[in-house]
Amino acid sequence: MMNAVQTTQPDGTQLAAVPQPSAALTADRAIAADAEMLSAQLQAMRNRLFPPTAQKTLRKFTSGEAAKLIGVSDGYLRQLSIAGEGPQPETGANGRRLYSLAEINALRHHLADAGGPKAKTYLPHRDPSANEHMQVIAVTNFKGGSGKTTTSAHLAQHLAMSGFRVLAVDLDPQASMSALFGYQPELDLTGNDTLYGAIRYDGERRLMRDIIRKTYFDGLDLIPGNLELQEFEHTTPQMLADRQHGAQQSIEQQLFFARVQAALDTISDDYDVVVIDCPPQLGFLTLSALCAATSVLVTVHPQMLDVASMSQFLFMTADLLAVVREAGGELNFDFMRYLITRFEPNDAPQQQIAGFLRSLFGDRVLTSAVVKSTAFSDAGLTKQTLYEVSRDSFTRATYDRAIESLSSVNAEIQSLIFRAWNRPV
């Protein structure tokens, strides 16, 4: 028997009644029914929030915001607009000039093409001829709730808005970052659509370029995730067992930890930075991401239990990476940093934990921290990040505090990228 009940969305919107599973169902069928109901309601919410195509779009930026992103004055942008140089902004009813991110990036190209000493600041693409290699940043920790996905998504979006060519990779089977970018994995992905498609061991392997998807952020592409990523955790032990028993395999099949790096190498000419949201576990996926990474961010919530968990994570990571290194894997990070997340500056115990971490690791702890704020959860109600919502959507003090901490963290990471490229910070 199925009973119908009225459903209320997190934002208070009433949706149509949906059938509920009866207590007589077996556990697997009851769970499957719950999954179907939840999926249907998430789809209904997406259709309501992002009509008519149910696809997310990015808001337009004011001329002041655009000028700040590009690194020029608002007055200079006005002069360019009056002179008809570069893309022309949309003019609102109140006379305000509005730019899409694509138009902002076109302005960057216009200013960079003019040459001069500031050309590279307008368009910060890496220069392979100057040995500026693609940065692959793995965001990791195996304790859930440490802010990995929030950090990964906002970092990828910040870099895209700063003019970099960015690829975000959702390596978590739970696919939280994919959801933030507007994908509902069980509906929008049909199979072989995740990174697993490019690193699997059989003949179904796909080219990396065929898996990458454009997003509504100009300059930011995505490889979404879903439950099929878990297949890599299941098939890799079998591959290792076959190797032990002397099965004839190619070198690509033998070295599981090199597969993510090999896949990324095929698209390295197209991107400046790759941001990988790792799963909250230390399995083959995370190990492969760490072996592909040029840099690592370890997120940590400043609570003693989380710090104790991170200690075990670091021990396990060191042991496993040592095995990988002995097997021929290369492990050279441009930087490894600890990022304090969900930080409450007025919480004395958290201040003590943060001070404790800084006394231990010194400048390997980022100076800035991501503060705990209701702004993140409020934006999340509509599957958006703080960079997507406008300041008017929140209490301004709340928004300003959250966005300032995010911008400080991401600017610090961006400076580390420039250092890795031997650019002036």
C-alpha cells in the first residue's frame, strides 16, 4: 500500500501530494521508493527554480562588479562602452550597465590584445612556453562535513571569474558538486558520463573530451559525478589481483594510480587549472587524484574530533602514497595547504584549535579561513553558491562577511598558483 502526503520544499513551497511507501514493504523496496520520491521532488524543484529549460543560468554583473573582476575602474569600463570598444553591455531600465561573464571575458581578451605590461593580468592564462604547467588541485579529507565541496565549487568559480580556463571534476559518487552545478545525476547522466568512463579498464573507456560538459559559467567546464564512480573501487582490486597472478596487461592497466593523470594529460592544452572534489574516503579514486595532483588542499573543521580524524587521514595517506611511490608513481606537489573551514571566530575553542594547527604547520595553514555562515546554506536552498546569488538576496552584513572570507581564501590560493608558475604575486 502507498499513502499520499503533501510535500513542502525547503523554501516553503507546497508541491503535489506524492505516494508514500507502506510499512509492509521490504527494506530494499522501501529505500528504493524513498529514493524515487526524493528524486522526483528534486526534479520538480529544479523545474520550478530554473524554467523553462530546467537549466541553471548565471546572473549578470553590474559594471562595478565587472570592473573589479577585470581589474580596472568602473569609469574606464564606461569609457570603453561609450567608445564602442569591446562587447557592449546590456542597459537596464534604471540605466545600469550589466555584463554577462562571457562579456567580461571578452573584455579581458580585448584589453589583453592591446598588449602592454598588464596584458597578463587581464588574461591570466598559463604560458606553456614558460613552463607554466596545468595546475591540478585536489581538495580532500576523509571526514564528511569538512567543507570540501563548498571549497571546490567556490574555488573553481572564483578562478573562472578571474579569467582562468577551469575544469571542475566531481570525483565523489555522492555528486554534491554536480548538484551545485545544476545536475541531478540519476536523471541527467545515462552511464559512462563521469571520470570513470575515461579511467575504466575495459573496452568501454571513453575519451576525456567526450565526458566534459560546459557549464553556465563561461570558462568553467565540468566532469560530473554519480554512483558509477564507485565501480573504480570495485574493479581496481580485481585488476591488481590479475596482475599478481601474472595476467598479461598493458602498462596503462597495471598502474591504476596513473589513470587520472593520463586522462587529464589528454586535455591539458585546454585548461589552466583543474579542481578535483575528492570523495570523503581514502580509496583508489582519492589516491589516483592525489597522484594526478600538482597541489593539494586539505579542508579541516576546527573541532578536536575533526582534527583527530585528520591525523589518521594523514597517516593513512602517507603510508599509501609511499607504496605508490615505490611502485613508480611521481609525487611532487607545488604546494600542500590546510584550509580551516566553517570557522566561527567568536568561538574560543575553535580559535584554540586554529592556533594549535598554525603552531604545528606554520604557513602550510592558509592565513584566511572560510567562516561559518547561514549565507552558504541559504544559497544552497536553490542549489547556488555565493558567487551566483546577488548581495540583495541576503542581509548585507551576513553576505559581506561570507563573501569576504571566500574571496580572501581563493585569492590566497590564486597567489600560490602564480608562485608555482614563477609569476609575481
